[in-house]
Amino acid sequence: MAWSVILPGWFNRSSCADELMQQFQQSGQLQWLDKLIMQCGDDLYHFLLRQADAQLAADICQQCWLKVLENRHSYRAESRFKTW
């Protein structure tokens, strides 16, 4: 299998998330948030799972996405979405 086929998509995941967040911020359309959750949701959950049990990780993950929904207006594209 050629690594050149796999790696570009892996390295571009964060820039894709940045673009999805910008689309969501500008339009407010939930389809962009859905795509963002599909893109980053597992990473967020697994990050939290390393620090808490499964139920708490799921609860915090859900709270994080609610905060994204509520505070989309405060997102600045000056840094990566994942750091916001």
C-alpha cells in the first residue's frame, strides 16, 4: 500500500476541521456541526477516555459539543479548531 495515498488525508484532518468550523460559524447551519462532530468526535472522546471513565468521558464530550454550538461566534480562525 502506498503511504502517499494514506498520509495526505491524515495530515489534513485538522485543516478540514478548521474549514468545517468556519463554515458552521458563518452559516450557523447544523449540517456543518454534524460534519465537524463526525470528523473530530472520536478524537475528543478518546482524549477524554484516557482521563476518565467511559460515562464521564461521554458526558464531557457532549458538553464540549454543546459549548461549540453555543459559542460559535467566539471562534477565531487564527489557530486550529482543536486548540479552541
